[in-house]
Amino acid sequence: ISASGMTAERFRTDIIAQNIANINTTRTEAGTPYRRKIVTFTEKEVTPFSQIYSASKNALVGNGVKVSKVTEDYSTDLIMEYDPSHPDADENGYVTYPNVNIITEMTNLIDASRAYEANATAFQASKTIAMKGIDLASQV
């Protein structure tokens, strides 16, 4: 579960970096300004260990997380800025910039970083518990 969380948060960090890198992209291959991308997570659908264990332990088995989709943000408006000298300016002199807000992206980056760290800590704790179990079993 922790490993899948770390992978998903790493992907989220990559998308945030892509958003920041395109903060001034006024024309994409489609001819439109870049739109901010948003990552959505869902629970992984894998064959659970509950098939190995009894049905009573079914609720205790987790599947992890996966990236279900990356969507473009249409809930926030693109930024219109007056710059008649810009090559992408419209007939009124306004340039349409991406809807990327550096403060929002940095906040999301901190959130993704902390979530990654939490998953790494949980992974390390699970590894330590497993090693202690192996040590105890070998002493018997």
C-alpha cells in the first residue's frame, strides 16, 4: 500500500512540475493556452490477499492506490493579460495565459511531498515489523 502511495505521489509531483514549467505557455500544439492538469487517485483493484486468508480478514486487507486519471482544470479561468506586443495577443491586445497559479502549485507540491514522506515512513515501519517477526521466529 505504501509503495503504491509513493508511486502515485511521485507521479503527482511530476504533473505539478509540468504545470509550473508551462506557466507562460500561451500556445500548445492544439493552438490553445496550456491548461493546468489535476491528478485523481482511486483505490487499486487487485486480487486481495483475502482470497488466501479467511473471509473474516477481508476487511483488513488494503489494495493501495493508483492514478485513475489526469484531467485538465476547467474550473478556473485562464488569465487574460494586456500585452499588445505579444505574438499571441488577440485583436484587443490581450494574451490568454494558462490557469496555473504558482501558489496553488507550490502548496500542492508540499502536500505531495509530505504524503510521499508519510508513505515512506509507513513502508519503513512495515519493513521493521516484518524483520522483527523474522527475528522472533528464528529464535524459537
